[in-house]
Amino acid sequence: MTQDHFLLFILFLAATAIVSFAYAIWRGHNDEQILRSIIQSSPIPTFVISTDHKILYWNKALEGLSGIKADQVIGTDQQWRAFYSSPRSCLCDLILNNTIHNASSLYTGKVTKSNLLNDAYEITEFFPDMGEKGKWFRITVASIRDSRSNLFGATETLEDITEQKNAEEELLKRTKLESLGTFADGVAKDFDSLLSAILRNVFLAKISANEEDKILENGLAIAERAGLQAKELAHRLITFAQGGYPVKKLEKVDPLIKEALQKVLAGSNVTCQPVISSNLWLADIDAMQIQQVIENMVTNAKEAMPDGGVVEVIAENTTTGTNIRTLGEGNYVRIIIKDRGIGIPRENLSKIFDPYFTTKEKKERGGIGLGLAICDSIIKYHNGLISVESLANVGTTFSIYLAATPDGTPSY
């Protein structure tokens, strides 16, 4: 080989190396662009961090969920901002540090190894600071390795399962209520029969007692009052268990609201000027039961404001789609009852319709924890819904939805 041929051969090798290197750079850049496009177009909120815990990718779905733009966090170690108000480790940080076993100190849920991916983990966790009422997420985190199995990052995805969790809790609550209702129905009926026999004999003893026997008469009077209160409790249990066998027909709701307000608020330091739509639809209801529900709701509002105040009551027509959980599409009368009282702590909101759950310190009449359970049972048998929103020391708003007919034709 001549010197010229050797030089040409060397130049050819150099050119080949340069082209190969340029192609590798181009291909790497192209692969990165493909990866970026995949992550950005994913509807699942996702971020990717490097081994030094700096954010490499923050997709549009996560921007929408967190309200944080990618250019605000890319290149930083502020991935915690998607979930928390102050710095702390996320699940992807733990997997990079090989400390996933310490997750129990940071999360209430249990971390499990993924059945679908190697070197990946999952956890279901509630984040109270996300959204208006907090959100449930199924978090999946996985390490990212190159072709030589070298770790160069981790990815974390968030699946919003709030609606699924709410539906599961609603189903569980309904199942518990139905089981308890069956038991309570039988017990309450037997209890009611026994009390009737006791009260009859108390009444006979009272009328047979001598006028001079005041001690016996007073004792019988006390026994009679206790028996009547117990009988009322039995009736409440029957109402809770069976919804009180509603006999529904088309009724005007506004007279029920006005009568309930007059009955509950008369002589108290709480006032109300109801706002009722002038063309309020007729509702398909058992009037006595619905008035009982309204009275209970207004009583709760009054008791939440021991120093007095104003209860807001609004009655209006509404047509719902599928945006209200557990409520079918259709026309409804919505009754909103709002107080500015002590409110309900967030941890108690999911329990307030449970039988015998009460936050009242004194177990006075109406404070035994059946009031809201009975209301929920009644509305359930009316194919309606009671929803609640509350903030501690701010107030509580109950919304009651009753099936209505704008044209006056029964819905059944």
C-alpha cells in the first residue's frame, strides 16, 4: 500500500468515525425527542428525575393536576411540590436511594412490588392538600436503566382514583347500613311492643294511685317519660331501618320548608329568611318524612351556632347530568341549608351519616347519633341524595336533592 493509499484509508476511517459519532448523537437526540413526546402526550400525570434527584421531565397532565408549569421545576429537585406544601422525599427519591423499605415512615399506605414491572413499586395514598377535599392516588414508581443496566433515573406516575375510592366507601356504607337496618328493624319492633305493655301498666298504676301517695305518683311519672323517650327511639330505629315506608306523591316543598323553619327556630336566637324559587317544581315525596329531614337539618344548623346567627335556606330547581356521584340524571328540587357555625372536622365528614356517630358532648334528645342516619335513610328511599361540605370554624352546607317533575307528572 502506497503512502497516498494509506492516507486515504486513514481519512476514510476518520470520516466514518465522525459520521458514526454524528449519527449516534442524532439518534440519541431523536430517541430523546421520541421519549419526550411519549411522556408529554400521556394522559397520566408523570415526572422523571435523574440520579441526582433533578427533574428531567414534567408532563402536561401533571401541569394540569398540580398547577405547576414544567419550566418552573425542570432542573430542580422540587418534585415534592406536586403533592406537598414543604420539601420532603417522594417515592421516586426513595427508589433512587435504595430506601424504599423506609416508605412506611413517610406514607400511610403500604408499598407493594409491582406485578407488571421489574424494579417498580406501587402505593395508594390520600393527599389532603390536593383539590378542594383531597385526592386519592395510586402511585407507581420505577427505576430507569440504560442498555447496560446502569441506573440513570426514576419515573413516577399518578393515577387519580378518588371517584373509585368514594364509590367503594359509599358501597361499604350502604352495605353496613342495610345489615344494621335489618337487625335494628327486628329489635326495634320487639322493643316497641314491650314498651307499649310497660306504658299501659304505668298508666293504670298512675290512675290507681291515691292522691296522697305523691312519691309513687312522681316515680310513675318519671317512668312514663322515660318509656315515651324509649318508644320514640324505637320509632327512630324503625324509620332508620326501613325508611319509614314512604308513601310518595307529588307535593309542594315550600310549605314544608316554611313550617319546619317556624317549628325549629321559633323563640331561638337563630333566624332565617328562606330564598325559594317562585316556580319551584313539585317533588315526588312523602311530605311528613321530608319535613322531618328538613327539621333535623335546620336543628343541626341551629345547634352549630349556640351564640345565634343566620341560617341560609335556598330551594331551587336543578337538572343534573352524571356530574353528581350516586345521583341519576334527571330533574330535582335542591334544598340548601347553610350555617356559619363550628363546622365539621375533615376527618369526621365521612362518618356523619353513620348510625350512632355524634360529635355532641351531651347525649340529649336528638344527640344520640341517629338524626343524620335517619335523614340519609329517608332520602335514600326517595332516590335522592344528601351531600355535605364543611370547614371547621367556618360552617357547614347540606344539599338535599329530591326527585321532581316540572310538568306535574309523577316520575314512577
